[in-house]
Amino acid sequence: MYNVGIGADMTGYPPREWLVFAGLAIVPTVFGHLIFNWLLRYVKPATISMSVLAEPVGASVLGFFLFGEALGAWQLVGGAFVIAGLTLYMRSEAEAYDRPAEPAS
């Protein structure tokens, strides 16, 4: 909608670019969903939902290393908070898994 609003041209790209656009739309979506659905057999849905929070952090790190994208201070702080939160969640899940079940009354 933004591009339409500012009148940006959304056509005229070479065929290679359209293939890149299609690949970016299809591959992460299809494989991302397949992996998450497969993981549901092995981990709780809440764990998968939490792990999705790491996607922007991972994309930022890839952008930094692959494309030289700059990371601002707030991005680094936010990424650190996300990773810290995920670490706390995963540790609490591991502790809950290791704890013996309480007997039913």
C-alpha cells in the first residue's frame, strides 16, 4: 500500500528479479511452515511460538554479515533482550521437562 500511495513503479523489473521476488515469497514461507509443523511433533507449540521471536534478530545478523547493514544501538539492545528472554524461556522449559511428574491425588 505504501508504494501505491507514493506512486512508486512496481513493474518493469527484469525477469531475474521476478524470480528472486517469487523465491523470497515461496521458499521462506513454505519451508518455514513445514519446519514449524514438523517440530510440533517434538516440542510444545508455545516453544515454537517463542522461537519465532528470534527471526528478526537472525535476519539482522545475516544482514550485517552478508550485506554490511548497520545495526543501531537500539537494535542491538532489543536483540539482546529477545535472546535473553528466549534463553530464560528455554531454560525454564528444560527444567520443567527434567523435573519428575508429581503424583496425582
